[in-house]
Amino acid sequence: MIKKGLYLWFIYFIVIFLLTICILVKTNYYELINVRLYDERLIYNNFIIFEK
């Protein structure tokens, strides 16, 4: 059987993982990564908009 402590660690890491995904989505970091693949000028404009 798996110990209770391992379940707590497992849940803890899942919560941290989900929180990081939510933070990245809210800051549109994922979009910035995609834009970097297409055009570097657009990423510069996005950072200017992001700073305002």
C-alpha cells in the first residue's frame, strides 16, 4: 500500500502544477512563446502592451 504521506506529496505537486499553468495562461506567457516562433517583432510589441 502507498503511505498517506506520499498521497499528500502527490496532491501537493499537482496543485503547484495547476497553479503554474493558471498563472502562465493569465499572463499570456504561452502566447508570447508562440509569437516568438513566428515573429520577433510581435513579441516586442506584446511586452510593451504587457508593461502598460
